[in-house]
Amino acid sequence: MKTQLNNLVAPWTLHFDSDGTEDVAIICDANGHHLARSSHFRLPERDDPVPPTLAAMRAMSAAPELLDALDFLLEETVDADLEHGFALSDGQRIARKKALKAMRKARAA
């Protein structure tokens, strides 16, 4: 299912291309359009550590789903508590503030 999240055509997928010696990761939107292409790296084999480039591309490709999940989590938990007149703990207030800041950054035009 394609979801519109602040003009994102999600979900995003991560694809790999290789020239035989080096690999690149490509993030595509739900329509198959290329959104980002990594620098060259080598895909890990067996117990090799995950290269930072690959870890970053994995995190970026999950961004729309994480944004949607965070929004839903806030709505169903602390925001619902606030709507019902429940006070938030200091930790809940801090967590809510951090989440809202990250969501504003992701949705900034």
C-alpha cells in the first residue's frame, strides 16, 4: 500500500547495485523513483561488521515508516493521556518533546 506522509510516496525500499568489487545502495520510493544513492562500500559477508554507509542507508529507507509509527505511538499513548486529563511524568514530557521535534524536522518543507 502506498502511503502519503508529508508528500512522501512510501514505503521506501532499499536496493543494491554492484560492479563486482564495490556495492552501492539505492533508496527508491513506492513508485520506483530513485531518492538517494550511497557512496561505494562492500556488502558484509557472514560475520563482517556492517559498514556505516549501509547502516545509514537502512535507517534512511525506514524513515517514512518510523515517522508514521512515532506519530501513531504518540497519538495512542501520551497524547491520549493528555486528552483525558492525565498528567505526564517528567520522562513522558521530555520524550514527547523530543518526538515532536524530530517529527517537525522530518516534515519541514
